[in-house]
Amino acid sequence: MIVVMERGCTQEHVNHVVQIVREMGLQDHVIQGTERTVVAVIGDERFKDRGVLEQAPMVEQVIPILAPYKMASREMKPEPSAIRISPTAVVGGPRIAVIAGPCSVESREQIVDLAHQLKDLGAAGLRGGAFKPRTSPYQFQGMGETALEYLAEARERTGLAVVTEVMSIDQVDLVARYADVLQIGTRNMHNFNLLEAVGQTRKPVLLKRGWSSTLDEFLLAAEYIIKEGNQNVILCERGIRTHETYVRNTLALGIVPAIKRQSHLPILVDPSHATGHAYMVPAMAKAAIAAGADGLLVEVHPDPEHALTDGAQSITPKVFEQMMRDLARIAAAVDRSM
Ligand code: PEP
Ligand code: MN
């Protein structure tokens, strides 16, 4: 970081800053300009509280240089991470990974039949909610462990990786017994204890961006998981809250190239929650792959009109089939395959 001293500071003020820097275990390099004096701080500042320096007399500004995350950063690991989610599927490789399925598991037939169709259409994973984070406590909350059993059966029959959400620390063991990938939903991205708990498993974690979180907060949430020893983090952009009302959320696609620059972690895009409307899903899915996303998390329902949750944004298997065909052309244009 760089400590910019105020105009008119004395040598004593500079010495005081230097002393604090050394107490922090960092090195200093004082640069006396004609107008200003700055103290360049050398060393890993990420884990230090730079607010301490802001309190020193005659300090005008403290400017961080390093990003606050470390293990999730490109500096730490320049090559992109590819995360295996099943014996046949990887997220972050040359092949685009599409994880699809209903918002909620509703019955055995629904999920098993749909899994067969999705597998035939080229999906890499099967998503389905067992524990649902609903805005209202009076809405359908998911089928719980029964849904996990159906998901496991769908995996056995199709080989698709099972992706499902874990909402609390006490669910982690149960969900990890059935799932191949543990999903952390947007509402829980800041639940640091839960992030640590999934970090203690060795299951891949699909971390959805909090709907009001910044890129730094998103990667720091990933850092909570990785620091526990679990490097298998897959990020997912699912739209953020804005003033707009024609969409459920606003898809912030710029985060894809930004994450690619800052981090080695793969990133998926969820065009379903990011729009809230089925008609927008294929277009946003194509845009996501064109922007460099490693894959998609998309809601597909055999009968959206009767879906128990998120019917409006769920596409049918038929639409999914056409979307996959179109995506193959987009993927080829960006040197990826489907
Ligand atoms: C979901 O994937 O069904 C879900 C609830 O997503 P989010 O956490 O992004 O709202
Ligand atoms: Mn949903």
C-alpha cells in the first residue's frame, strides 16, 4: 500500500508512520517528492488493518495495492482452475459445463425423467432444490431429504453430477452425503460460518454471488471456503439487485471478464434467476458464454406452468434443446466446446 502524507508534514510525522509500518511487520520505503512525501509499504498487506495508518497524524490517504483475497487470486495461481464434478464432467476446462434442472425437486418421476432428458441433451450436471431459501415462510420450502434421495437416484441412472443447495451448517453433512456439488445460495454468500463449514468438506462448492455484493466481497467469500482447505470453488453470477423492474435481477455480465482477470476460479452464469423470465433465458445464456463464462446454471422444468417454485423463469426441455444447439455455435466462436 501507499501512505500519502499531507502537505506540510514534518520528518517526525513520517518517522511515526514508518514506525507503525515496521510494527506491522512490513517494510517501508520513503519517497520525498517536491510536493508530497509518500511511504511505500512493502510486504503482504492483505491481513493488516490499514485503518491504523489512516489514524496517524498528517496521513492524508492510504491506498491499497493488493487485492484483499489471496488464495482465490490469479497472482497466487496464474493458471485457471478446472474443477471435476463427476467422472465425466469438469467445470473450467475447454468444455462448457451446463448444469440444469428444476428450481425444486417435486417428485421422483419429475427429477428422474428430466435427468434422462437433460443427460441426452448434453447437460453436465443436474440441479434441483431440496432445501429452498424462500422469501416467504408460507411458500413451499422443498422436500428435504426425500428430494436428496431422488436426486441420488437420478445420478445413479444418468451419471449426471448432482448440485443442490445447503442452507445451514447443520445440513452440511446430510447434503454432502447425497450431492456432488454443494450450492451456497445468494442469501448465504455472507454466511461466513457456513462458508467455513463447506470449506471443511472436500466437495466442490458452487458459490452464488450475493445480490448486493461487490466483486471483492464475492472473492472474499470464496476465500473463506478455500482457506479451510477446499479449493474446489465454482463461482456463479446470478444477477444483482437494481432499480429495474422488468427483470427479477440485473445480470451483471461484466463480472465474468473481471473475475477471469482477478481469479483462477471458474465462473458460471445463472440466466434464470438473473432475469426471472423464461423468454430471456436463452439470449442471456448465449451472452454469458460469449463473455467467457465456463458454463451455466439454468432452471429447466417439464411443466413450468405447474412448477412449485420459479415457474416463470423455467424453460422447458424443448427450449433447452434448442438453446444447447445455439450455444454450441457460440462456444465454437470463443474456442470452447459443448
Ligand atoms: C436457486 O438456485 O434455486 C436459488 C435459490 O438461487 P439464488 O440463491 O441465486 O436465489
Ligand atoms: Mn430458483
